[in-house]
Amino acid sequence: MKSLKLTTILAIIAVLLIASCAKVATPTEPSGANTTEKTLVVWDQFYRPVESSVMDTLNREFEAAHPGVKIQREVKVLEDLELTLPLALTKADGPDVAQVNQGRNSMGALVQAGVLLPLDDYVAQYQWGNVFSTSVASRNSFSADGRVFGQGSLYGVSPTAEVVGVFYNKDIFKSNGWKVPATFEEFEALLKDIKAKGITPISFGSLDGWNAIHEFSSIQHLLVSQDYINNLTYGVNNVSFDTPENVQAAQILLDWSKAGYFTDGYPGIGYDDSNNLFKSGQGAMTITGSWLTAELLTGTDQQFGFFLMPPYSGKTAMSIGGVGIPFSIRKTSLEPELSAEYLNWMISPRAAELWAEAGMLPAMNLPADTKVDTKGLFGDTLNAWNTINKNNLVGHYIDWATPTFGDTLTAELQKLLGGITTPADFAAAVEKDYSAYLAEQSK
Amino acid sequence: MRLPGLLISSMRRNRAYPGEHAWKGWPYLLPAFLVYFVFTFLPILETIRTSLFDWDGISPTRQFVGLQNYTRLIADSQFLTAFFHNLVFIIFYCIIPILVGLLLASLLTRRKIKGFTFFRTVLFIPQVISMVVVGVVWRWIFNPTFGPLNVLLRAIGLQIWAKAWLGDFTWALPAVGSIGTWVQYGFCMILFLAGMQRISEEYYEASSLDGANAFQQFIHITIPGLRPEIGVALITTIIAALRVFDLVFTTTRGGPGDSTLVTGFLIYRSAFLQKDMGYASAIATILTVVILSISLLIRRFSSDSKGEPA
């Protein structure tokens, strides 16, 4: 009797356990597939108020043009989006359209997992070849197995563009009679002048780490060839990171640090804090991406401008840049046609105009009759982007090169600037990461 | 706060009430056991299983690699560095907070102090603030330009001591560690305050009649009397030191270089940034084993073998 009861209890436990496990494993049924009302689920990361209202406007106008279509928008911070999207894309009720971050770790991994729809058919249908240059499209392209970056099918379209350059405080420049430098030699002379006046030449904080890559790579882009930076980023043709140019770029960065061109105590200052210092007039310049523009247009009495890191005299140079986080389509979406139409709307002239009005660089050309004010800081960034885009001088975010490259570069740059390692050690340490990855890939 | 295994030994002793069967109590555990099984035990098993695979966390297929992730781990200098930092954190999360907690608790109990409740509450506050908030606030306190710490040092003429605390290769680890101390000592203090109220006054009276001074009383009466509490404090704070993640994530992200890298952050980075789920699971498994063994060791030494809780 006693043992019988015990068995019963154990049996109940077992049944409950199996039931709870089984429930976890059952996939959810797609909802609303058979109704006449169509719902398009869109996940994006435009969470800042200004960006968010652009998305809301675009969605509203898309719905108005497509009676019966409802857009169900979900907004996430990029880091959240990257954590939740992979799983959501494998579900039958996951987002139809979602922003997928570029690079091997994000888009590459998702292509490899087979959850993104190749967009080749729609490139032809909507003539996206006229909207983007091949250099821009390759940033959103992967081979079908997700292993080769920069070639193969297009997997996303980007509505916005980014360019990394130099923001400067116009008031400080004006009161000291400084001009925007045309060459890198002039730029370095300017740094010296600014320092001599007792002003911080470059507002910078390396506590968060990732932005130090932009400081280094901005200089690197002046020294290396375009083929090199393409090969390095896409992991083709077996290039090395341990090159004289990269050592030289590291040396220049180190020299700037030793000369006191960066904010005092910069290793202990975060990215946002250093931008706030710059915005409040502490520091003549800062090296970062055009995404800071909107931030610098409001809430400050200072006037700011933007220029590309100038090339060595008599040379042309690339600048770090690219297109923003692209929109992709889930492979198992029940509405691929409608989703593609939505993507086409996201990169329409109307979208370009709305992004420009919000102070963000559109990746597409603005309509000829645009009323957007192209003077001032936004105009500076727009000109900078047009210059590098038209002249095919768009460089790369080198941290895309390997899955661990961003973390390695961050740590090694902090060691370099902290005086722990030399520029030669730096290049060798980063090359170790890079060659290990190439070896892994060629297996 | 989890107090692993503390109840088990006392349960064992109450087993033999006449006329009752030991297993009758078990069904009452069922609801809690189910929750534990589904949300803790299964994920642990899944983590151990994942550690034997090469998997990016998304793909439907994963490749079985046996113990390869573990052999990689032993050779990975980053993992060893991170683990060493965890051991350093034991000083800041465990040893200093316990000493400070003992000191504060004895100061608050041995003499009647006006506003006892006020002091107790204020001293306990760091423990109840969310770690993310703590991290963000201390990042500002340590800020070299406008942070109060450097401003204070400059104001009192110690500008040579002012530095970029969190960005300094020598000082970043102690700086982050001291935030941990600030958070943990309140917990130790409250624990010891409760324990001290249980120690009979007679011991103190008798010893002072025999001529013992306050320090001797502290060493020979208070500390032995607090043995179970010290055991609990040791286990929880050491676990906190070994699994620290939030504080490093919000202050330094492991930098500068690898100087504040800890295993918890390494797991996050491998799993969610570098999409190396198998390797991350291997680190997590090793970390769990280390934490369990240390907890068991401490329990063995701190709990009285005769089961007499002082």
C-alpha cells in the first residue's frame, strides 16, 4: 500500500514533467494567416524619439497606400534586438521584416542558419541597383552558406548612411582663427596649435573601448589602399594585419596620446560622457560618426561643423563609413511580396527626405526638389557622405573582420594607449586573432 | 539570496517522528520542485550538453566536438586571467566586507547608540540598490574630469593621486572591486547584527568579571558565536565574487585591456557577442563546478559537526 502510493506520486510527477516539457517544444501556430486583413510585423531599433517618429510616419503612409494592411511595429534597443532576433526569426510568428545588424556575427550567422530571405528577385523587380552602388550592397551581402562576406546574395537594404569624421566646435575655431585643415599635415599642425592654446584638441574617452577603434582606423584609412581594407574586412586574399601602415597608424595614435591631444584622463571617460564634454564646449574637435549630428543640433548654445579626416597632401584617402543597419525579410514569412514592397518603401525618396529632415544621413539620394536645409552641420555630413560615396572612397568598420575582432581591437588599443604594449606588439597581437580566424575559415 | 543546502542537515535530524513516514512530506515540495526542475535544473543540464558542441546559438544543427571546448579553455590565457580576477574579487567581495561588517556590527551592538535604527538603515542601503544603478553612479564618481572622487582629491591638495580610475591598468581592478565592497558589507553587517543578538549577555558579563577586555571578548566570544553567520556570509559573498558580471558590464566591460575581465563577462561575450555558445557553456559549467565545490568546502568547515548552532 505504502509503495503503491509512492509509485502513484512518482507517476504524477513524471506526467507533469513530460507535459511541461512537451508544451515548451510545441511550435506556435501562425496567427492571422487566413484573414483578409494582412498584418506585417516589423522589428526595428530606431528607438530615439526623432528616429522613432520618422518610422511611425513611414509606416502610417505605407498603411494608407495599402488598404487592409496593418503594420505591427516593435521597437528595441540594438543590443536587445540582437539578443532576441535570432530566436524570433526561427518562429512561425516571428517578424516578417526586421533590422539585422551587419557583419559576420549578426547577418552572417543568420544567413548561415538559413532564416533570412535572399533578395535577388526583388533587386531586379525594384531596380535597387540604381539606388545602391555595389560597394554599398556588398556590405549587406553574403554567400548562401553565410561564410563569405561581401559577395553573393543581397540580404538587406539600409535606409541610412554613416560616415566617421571630425566634428569641430565652430565657435572655438572662429575665436582662434583656425580653419578646417585640407591635409593631414595641416591637421597635425592644428592639433599642436590647439594644445598650445590650452584647449583640449580632441575630446575622447576610451572607457567603453569600441570608439577607440574609430580613432585608430580613421588614421589607418589614410595610409592603406582600398583593396587592402576590403580584403581585410571581407577576409579574402590572405592579407595580414601586421603591416608597416597599421604599425604607423598605431604610432600616430600613441603620439597624439603622449602629446596630450586627448581629453585629460580619457581612459576613464565613457563615450557618452566625452560627447557631452564636447557638446558643452570642452574640446575643439571629436572623431566619431555622423550619428552624433542630431545630438549636437539641440540642447547646446555651441555651433558645430563636420569634416572628413583630411588625406596626406597630394593623396586621396578613404573614410570609415557605410550604410546603417539594414532591413531584412524572414525566410519563412507568409508575406514575402508585401515585405519586399515595404523594404522598397524604406529606401524610397520619401524616406530619404524624412531621414534628412530628422538630421540623419539617408543612404538614398534626396529628391531634387527637396526642402531640407542642407547648410550647417547636417549639410556638412551630407556633403562628406556624398563625397566619399560618389568617389568610391567608402571604407570599412574593420571590427567586422572576425567574430572576435572588435573585442580584440578594443583590448589591444587600450593596452597600446596605456603604455603596456608598443605599436609593433599591437599589430602582432591583432594579427594573431586575424590569422587564427583565416586558418579556421579555410578548414 | 540563495543559501544553498543550509536546510538539508536540519531536515535530516527531524526525520524520525514516530508514526509518520518520511516520504509524506515530499508531495508538498512538488510545486516548488517543478519550478526548480524546469527553470533551473533543465537549463543546467542543457548548458552542460551545449558545452560538448560547437554551436552559434541560432543554427538548427550543432556539431558534436566532445571535450574540445574544455581543452581550449585550459589553454586560453584570457580565461585564466579572468578567473584570477575573480579570485582577486574574493578579497573585495568577501574578506573586506566581512571584516567591515564585523567591525560595524560590534560597534552598533556593544554600546547603546542613539539613532541605532538610522545608522543600521543607512549602512544597509548600498545592498538594496540595483547593481546597474550602482555601476552607473560609480562610473560618474570615478570620472577623471568631473567625478567627485578626483574633485575631492584635487581640493585637498592630493592632485597627484587623481587619476582615470576605471581606465588605469593598475587601479581599474581595485576600483571595481571596492564598489563590490561597498555593496556587500551591508549584508554582512545585518547578518552579524542578527547573530550577535543571539549570543547570551552572560558570556560577556562573566568574562569581564574575569578581566577580559573588549578585544578579547570579540575574539573569544563574538567570533565563535557568529560561526554559522560567518559561514553564510562566506558562501554568499564568495559566490557573488565568482559570478560577478553586472558591475563589470556597467563600469569597464572588462577593460582597459583585459585588466578587469571576469569569467561572468567572458561567458556573456562568448555567447552573445561572439556567438560561440559551446565555449561559453563550457566556461559556465566550469564556473558552476568551482562555485559548488567552494560552497561545499566552506559548509563543511563552518557548520558544527555535532549540529550545535552555538
